[in-house]
Amino acid sequence: MAKRLFITGGTGYLGGALIRLAAGRYEIGASYLSQPPLALQPIAWPPLDVRDPQAVRVALACFRPDLVIHTAFVQYGPDLLAITAHGSGHVATAAADLGARMIHMSSDVIFDGERTGSYTEDDRPDPISAYGAAKAAAEGLVAAAHPAAAIVRTSLIYGFEPIDRQTQFALEIAAGHRTDRLFSDEYRCPIYVDDLAAALLELAERDYAGVLNIAGAERVSRYELGTLIVRALGHDPARIGAGLSADSPTRRPRNCALDSGRARSLLHTRLRGLREVLAERSLP
Ligand SMILES: NC(=O)c1ccc[n+]([C@@H]2O[C@H](COP(=O)([O-])OP(=O)(O)OC[C@H]3O[C@@H](n4cnc5c(N)ncnc54)[C@H](OP(=O)(O)O)[C@@H]3O)[C@@H](O)[C@H]2O)c1
């Protein structure tokens, strides 16, 4: 009998990729909050607000998952802590009570970005944004509620079907619909959404506990990321201007490069760098 996989944030970008990849391999339950999903696949779609611990407990108890992948979050707003931090704690508590394997999605912006090299799993969070602080708090709450959970730190997630938010933004600049600049001094290790989804499903079948970096193999600036993808999609990136994060009025993490060496030795899934993904995509 197929294992039962519950994905919080099934209507999100990563949640959608996980559902596509897991379809047919797992019995899937996926939650939504504000976007009623299209019932295209045989999936249980409970509405769920992770701010409500009792609702989380009931949703998971009804579905009886073997595995939980927690992607639901918000990046801004008055309920940032309630959703992104405490909501993660509620999901971890409910998963632990049911004896379910849990993967929690964290982020590279839990770091201040002042590092010259890459961050490893042993590096402790030192966030400089409200979002980074909420994700760092979530890591602590998840680890306390569910010590066997895997806490996956990842980077910017991009993809083509559908196109991700960052790429959409770059395409709008390239088309002349907006005039923003992309930072040439802000570095990340962006990961292709299908590589990330595959790595997460592989990790779900392991008993790895604690922090694991899962990001792309190549460190690039936001400017490189935008221009390279726009060109690969067949558009002219000439209108995309480079800006400096150093000139930004708010302090932003500059270098959040993640060292994913441990994940590469643990998992078979290839965590490709940006240029590698784009080159393989253009092959006939
Ligand atoms: N995207 C990136 O570049 C990136 C980078 C690093 C880390 N991450 C991490 O990866 C994970 C997934 O990111 P994503 O970009 O795929 O997310 P996303 O597309 O923004 O989707 C967020 C999901 O969370 C749900 N949600 C929001 N508030 C909720 C609440 N109160 N209760 C329950 N569900 C709620 C949304 O549901 P509705 O849409 O139905 O309202 C949606 O399904 C997040 O944990 C994020 O921190 C993402």
C-alpha cells in the first residue's frame, strides 16, 4: 500500500511541484488556505490555517500521514510569526504525536550574509530581517517539538512550468513593464524546483534528523540569476539593470551561499547549478 504524504501549502510553488512529482507514488493530502485548488488529481485537499493548533491536529489526524512536508509560510505581514514560526511548531507537534516523518522547509535568509564562503549545517542562524527571524524561530520550534524532523535550508527556488516569482519579476523588467534593478552583489545558490522536490521526496524516505542544506550547486548574484534565465527563456535581458544591495536603505543579507555537500553525499538526486539546468534545458 502506498505511503500517505501530507503537504502543507499544496497551493504554493514548491507544494505544487511536490504534488506533481509525488502523484501516483503516494496517497497525497495537501492543504490550502486562500486559493481553492483545482481538483485535477485524486488528492485530499483540506483547507487549513496553521495558526490554529487544533485545526492542524485535526487535519493531520484525519489524513493519518506517514510523511509530512511543511512548506506553508508567509514572508511578510502582521501574522508573520504566528504563521511562519508558530504554525511550523503546530505542524511539528501534530506530526510528532502521530509518529509521522517530518520535513520542515527553512531558508538561507536565516543568516546575516556577511560570510565570504558558504554556510554549512553547523552554522547558527543570525537573521537580520523579520522574515529571517521568523524562519529561524521556526527551526527552533520544529526541532523542539519533533527532534527527528529534517530541517531543510534552501535558497531561491526557480522553475519554468509554471514560472516562479523571481523569474516573473525579471521578465517584467526585461519587457519594460517595471524599472527595478537586480542586485549584482547579493549571492545565493538558487535551486531548480524539480531538483528540490525530488531531493525532498528522497529525503522523506531517509531517517536523517536535523538541519540539511539543499540548494543549487552554483553561487550566483540575483542579477546573474535574472539575466541568465530571461535569456534562456528567449528574451532580451538588456533592460535589466544591475543595482547594489550595499546601496539599499535596509540592510539585506549579501551572501547566503549554502554548502550542500552533505546532501550531495546523502542523496542520489542531483542538485544542479543554474547554468547546468539552463544548458540541459536547451538540449533538443
Ligand atoms: N520560494 C523561494 O524562493 C524560497 C526560498 C527559500 C525558502 N523557501 C521556503 O520554501 C517554502 C515554500 O515556499 P514557496 O515559495 O513554495 O511558497 P508559496 O508559493 O508562497 O506558498 C505558500 C503556501 O503557504 C500557504 N499558506 C499561507 N499562509 C498559510 C496559513 N496561515 N496556513 C496554512 N497555509 C498557509 C499558501 O496557501 P494559499 O496560497 O492557499 O493561501 C501557499 O500554499 C517556504 O517554507 C519558504 O520559506 C522558499
